[in-house]
Amino acid sequence: MTTLKITEGYTVQFPMVGHAAEVGWTPLTPAEAEALRHGRENMLFKDVLEEQILDFNPWLNENQARSIIETIEAIAPSIEGNWEVLKWMRGEHMWRDENEKRVRPVRLIDFENPEKNTLHVTWEWRIDPIMRKGNRADVMFVVNGIPVTIVEHKNPKDGEALTRAITQLRRYGIETPELLAQTQLHNVTHLLGYWYGVTWNVSRRFIFKWKHTEDEEYRSAVQAFFEPRDFLRTLRDWILFYVEDGETKKSVLREHQRVAVDKIVARCADPEKDRGLIWHTQGSGKTFTLLTAAKQILEDPSRFAGSTVILVVDRNELEGQLKGWVERLIGEMQSSAIAWRRADSKADLQDILDSDFRGLVVAMIHKFEDIRKNSSLRDNIYVFIDEAHRSVAADLGSYLMGAVPNATIIGFTGTPVGSSRAGSGSFQIFGAQDEDGYLDKYSIIESITDETTLPIKYMLAPSEMTMATEDLEQQFFALADEEDVTDIEELNKVLDRAVGLRAFLGADDRVDKVAKFVAEHFKENVEPLGYKAFVVAVDREACAKYKRALDKYLPPEWSEVVYSKNPNDIVDRPDVHALQISENREEDVRKLFKKADERPKILIVTDKLLTGYDAPVLYAMYLDKPMRNHVLLQSLARVNRPYIDDNNVMKRVGLVLDFVGILRNITKALSFDAADVKGALEDLDILMESLHEKIAAAETEYLQVDGKLTPDAQLESVVYGRFLDPEARKVFYDTYKDVEALWEILSPDAQLRDHITTYKRLSQLYAAVRAAFSETGSFLGDLEHKTRRLIEEGAIQESLGRFSKVVTFDIEALESLKSGEGPDEGKVYNLLRGLKKEIKDDPTGAVVLQSIRVKADRILLDMETRKIDGLAAMDGLAALVREKAEAKKQAEESGLSGIGFAVFWTLSHEGTADAVGFDAMTAAREIESVLAKFPTWQENSEERRRLRAQLYKPLLALGKDERADTIDKIMHVLEQAS
């Protein structure tokens, strides 16, 4: 039986290569990959790529193939350049055919026949740009000589693996963007979890858990992701570039989106069915799903020859975030020679239909009003309706369906109207041809489970600020029940009739009272977390009042109003007019609000931004406008977007404070398919109950100590008595982070008064454990905002200092520790931190110290598994300290430089010392002389090649195979020590 080894390379890295090889990828050693790259400063396997270009494009000659490769190599390492590379891979770029005197598309990848492509996987892929610091990727996947996926592995026992991997990928983009120039995707894994995302947009929000497997085995996850046909399809179909706030962004469709796209395309190709409902919850990316399906249909003339896709959107969407995506989609259509038109008027739309236009049409739903019946009888028209629950309201849907009676119509919504069981509303219009009432569904709960969206927690404001239940019933619900309210405009019409309700909500004294409450809550509960908030007022007049009131309690620059214009405001509503911001200012506000470090921090809204606006930093919504059903859920969904800040602190929930009382009765407020909402929208009291339970359990489990010991000794006894085992540490870390997340959301609150001391002690213990067992001794890095401030209080931080001590790994420090107070286990960790710091700070000495560290790690493992105690571990380290001192003495006496001695150490400890006629010291001196002849070998690939060639002579006494292996080791030593 083999002892389990928990390291990045043994447990994760190399098994991944083996798993990929089983499904068709050819493994390459780092040396083989570097040879194909012709040096570490290059990324492409040029010879492989040239061979594939000539094979796929026989009309090209060798010179043309090389010119194409040079063109790809010259593309700038940026997100725009990365998009250009993807276009090359997808066959969207042209080259001149000299024989036929015309330009033709160049094919770099055969997507239809995966077996015709050359698929490589390699590890320890290092990039060394000239005159700049290099970096190393753990694993790289290469298709036809082009690197396409970079993989970061982390140790399975490291609870912060994902965060550290994200940080590392971001660092690559800053230090060595060449490493990401061609790569399109990244994987992050620590064996127990598997995530994926795109390069050039590495953030926690855009990293998704891979779940496209029937089981949770690591092997299954790797093979499902890299199965050649599916993987190549990801490159061809599922990666998107788009514009958001004027910036190019990149994303990849998740599994639920891919499934939906395939169903949509299949439905459009089905001659028997012509309707479908895509029911994907708010924030799950249904707009990307819609646009991708449209693109695939228009780019597939073999199945959809001469087709027309009509994208139907409403005004809010076209003016909001959809605008940039439609513009980018249109740009891609144009590059693919696909025609498009935008219907700017009803007459324009009628002309499009009468002229038998083929391609993409973008139209707002109200343009279909009075469009002539049977304007087009073609059956290859495909109508995709975004926000279908409101777009087909009233008679507009009838006009649309009458204009194109034979079209296939697909509705997209996160909040369908009607009941799936009864087959009414959206389900009747779009879902009648499917047994379940929909073509595809992705629920709120699925979205939260996948971390696509966050759960929303709500609390009611103090009763003196909310409406009485009976008043709300009479003045809002009764009126709303009479109308089919599906959007903000329809809601506002209902509220216009609720004169008494608006008078109550907009009363000056009440607005001032609510504004004061909001200001205090924001300062105590939202702003300290680095998040932002919406105030949702009943109408524009109330928005203006809230702005004036909030300015009394908060800096004026913290808040801004965003609402629609009315030309009569200057006369009828002068205060509304006075606070109205310009279109340019509104555009700036939309962008600035999404940035945590920019102002405004609070937006006061009533009609705009409640749909179609995505700001992940938005955490709290102060709701002072009656809403229900679709409008309510869409508005609340503004706060459910995942977000992680620059300190890698994750937003856990979205928060809603209800000043109306609308959420007193969830079933009435959200009457459609209430079961789908259960668990996604819950009273904040549930979290408070959970915190009480969790903190009490943690106190019992972790804070019970021997009262006879001093406070310092008590803490040390728990740290080193309970948490030597890494698994026990991980359980504690998870337990604490659950408590911390709840505390950050709920504090300050009077109900937490009796738990403050317990939480401080629990946080101190967590920081101590982190400090004691971390390589750096840092204990503040992953604490959240309020907790970090608590720990940074002088007394607490000072008491934690001994756990984070870093001492020199030498005899003097060892003897000092032995005579000092404290448990031996803590002293072991202090010494090992010193050893690791020395290895990091001294690359030349690291070669020698590495073998000592391997032995030290074995001692640590024996101590953690309790095979030996702390005293025995200190004795073992004492022997290693003496070994280090002896090596240092030997280095000084040898007369060799630091690099020269590192070479000698390697030669004398790698089995070569026993070779007949071979003297490691003599060889090291000769190698040191050879190295001096090539001062720029790291930057110059030719010098590197000549240096390697001249290493053979000092090693002639070794056998041929042993010599080649030893040269590889020496080159590795030189690179590590330089």
C-alpha cells in the first residue's frame, strides 16, 4: 500500500495530464514542449502549426503559412488581441489564394473532425520575456500548436486555493501578458473542486464551477471538460466577447446556457414545432443565451439557409445593458458577411418584412403595432423575444404573430406570467408544445447552488415607517389585482391611481425619518463592507425629496438621483427638474456606480435601472415603492449578483430593507410559482437564528480550555493541541468562515450584544491558527472587513504576534527557541517559516536548502500525524540545522560562487558522484567557467542553446543517458538560481 501524498504536483498536476491523455491529448514533457516552442520566450509550436495550416489549407504555400504564423505571433497580448487570435482559430480571417486570385478563409482547427487536430498537454510551461520577470503555468493545453487553456493547480489541503489561483492568474496578466496572448480559457483546481473561466476577465464572478459530470470524481471532471469534440466546440461556440460601459469584456457560456442554446437551435430546425419558452432566472445570463443562439442560426447556412432572425426587445433593454451586446453581436455578424437591419420605426419594420430581408433584425416590440397581417409567410423566420413576459403584453404579441404567422417564436424570461400547471400566460403562448410548459428551465435555486446568483435576504423597517397591512391591501394589492402588471410603466399607472398610498410614502416628515434610518444603516452595515445601495422611491417627486433628505445625513456626493425626464417638470415639478441629471452625467453615473472605489455610493431611483442594469457591487436595496410579482422579483434581482472585492472578500447575499411592508406576505407579493422562490428570498431573521446557533456551537466546540492556564497558554494549547492535523484546521476554517459571513451581514445589531465577546475570542483563535500554520505568518489576509478591524485592535494583534514569528533557520535561533517558553510544536513552525523565507529570498542557496526542506517537511508530517511529538521534531530540525551549517562551511571552503556551489551540490547529491572517473567539484568549476561565457543566456535563445551544448564536456565521464539527464538538472538549477 502507498502512503497518500498531498502536494500540487503529485495529487493534481500530473494526474490531470494522465486523465487528458486517456481522452486523446498527447502528453509532452516540459523539455519537449520548450523545444517545440524554440525557446521560453515563445508561445507557439510553430512547426506543428505550420504543418496543420498546410494540411487544412492545401492552397497555401509554406511561405504563406509562415506569414500567417508571424501575423498571429505579432498580435498584441491584450483582450482585443486575444479576440483576434480566437477569430483566427475560428476560421474568420482571410488570406489570398494566389492560384485562384481571391481571398479565402484560413482554417487552423478542424472543428468537425477532432481526430484531425494535434492535441498536446504539457506542464511547467515557463515564459521568460526578454528583460522581464518570467512566470510558470502549471499545465497548458495546446491545439495545433496554439496554447488554448492554462491551468492553475493548488494543494488540495489549502482551503484558500481558489482565491490564490485567481490572484496568480491576474498576476500573469500584469507581469507576463504573453502567457495569455493566445490562451482562451483557464481551469482552476485543487482536486476537490474544479472551476473554469476565460482569460482576460479573471474575477471570482466569472469563474464557474464545472458540474457537467454524473459524478464528482476529479478524473471525470477533467475528461468531461477536455473531451476533444466538446472542448473544440467550447472554443468555436461558447466564448463571447462583448462591450460593457465602453470596455471590451469576455465570458464563456455555462452549462445551463449551452443546453438552452442547443435546445433553441434544435427547436428552430424542427418542422413540427414553432414555439418555445426559455425560463431562466434573473441574473443567469439569458441575454447571452439568446444572442448566441441567434448567431449560431445565422452562421449555419447548411441548416438555416436564407433565414431571418428577429431580436425583439423592449425600450428599457435597448437603452440599457443589452445595447452594447447587440452592437458587438452586429459587429461579429458583419465580419461574417451577415446582413443586419435595425427597425427604427414601424414603417422601417414594415419595409424589412415586405422586402424579404434575410439576416439579423433588431426591433422593439412596440414597432409591431399595426404591422400588416401576413407580412411574411416564410417559415424560416425565427423570432427571439427578450423579457417575453412583458414584451407580448396587450395586443403587441398578436400583431407580431399575425405579421409572421409561420415563424418560430422563442420567448425568454426570468419571470413568466401565468401558471405552468394551468398552461396560462407565458406558458400558454410559448410553452404549449412542451409537456412541462417550457423548452428549458434554470431556476433561482439552481442558480444559487451554482453560485451564478446569490440568495436575497430581507428585513422589514420599523413598523412606524411601513404601511398598515389593511391599507396596503386596499390601496395597492386590490388595484394591482385588477391589472396585468408586467413592467415598471404599468406599475406606475397603478400607483398613479393610489393617491393615498403615494401621499403616505411621500410625506415630508416620513421621508426625513426614512432617510435618517437609511443613512445610519448604510454607514454601519453597508459602507464598511465596501458595497453600494439603491433607494427605490415611489415616484420621481419622492426621489427628489430623498436626495434632499439624505444630503442632511450623508455627504451630498455619496448619492445621486436617476429617473426619467418630463418636459413639463420645469413648471409642474420644479424640484424634480432641478435635480434631473443630464444624459452624459447619467452615463457616467452608471459606470461609476459599478466601481467600489468611486462615487456615488447610493442611487435614488424609481423607474430607471430597476431592470437591465447589472452592478455586482450593489448589495442593499432600500425599498420604498410597492411592487409585486415580476416587477418585484426583477427589481430585487439587482442585488443578487456575485461580487468579490480587491481583498478577495466575497459578497454572500443581497439585502433588501422593506419600508412599505410589501414583503410581510411573500406568497401575496410573489404569487407566481412561489415554490421556485422559496429559499432564494428569506427573512433576515432566519440568518440571525442561524448565527445564534452556529456561534453557540463553535463556542462549545473550540473555546473550552483549562482555566488554570494563563490566557496565552490557553490559546497555545488550543492552537497546537487541536489543530496540528490539517483536516481539523480545514473543518475549523469552514466553521469560522460561516460564522464570520453572518456576522458581517448582521452586525451591528442589539441581538448580537451577548455574542460580542465570544465572536472576538473565536476570531482571535482563527487568526492565531492561520498565523501559526501559514508559510508567511500572515493572519489578516482573508478576514472580512468588520472582523479585520476588530483583529487589528492593538491588544489582540499584539497577542497574535508570537504565532506569526519568523526566525532564522540556524543554530543560534534553535537554541534560543529551545530555552524559551511555549509549546515545542509552535517552535517547529517558527523555524520552518524561517527556512522557507530563506529559500524564497535566496534563489542561489535554495538549491542546497531544498533538500533540507524536503527532510523538514517529513518531520512536520510526522508531527502533524502525531507519530512524533514537538520535542522529537525539534531534535530532528536540530540535525538539519547542523547539516545546513556544514553545507555553508563547505561552500565557503570550495571557493565556488553561489551558483557554482549549487551545481556542485546537485552533482554530488544526484547519484553522479559514484561514476568512475567523475569528480563533482572539478565539473562544477568547469561549468562555472562555461557559464561566464554566456552572460545573456536567459534572454537569448541562441546563447541558451550554446551554453547547453558546452555542458557536455565537463560531464564526459558520465554515461550518455545519465549525461543528458544531468544536463537537464543543471539547466534547471541555473534557471532557479538566476
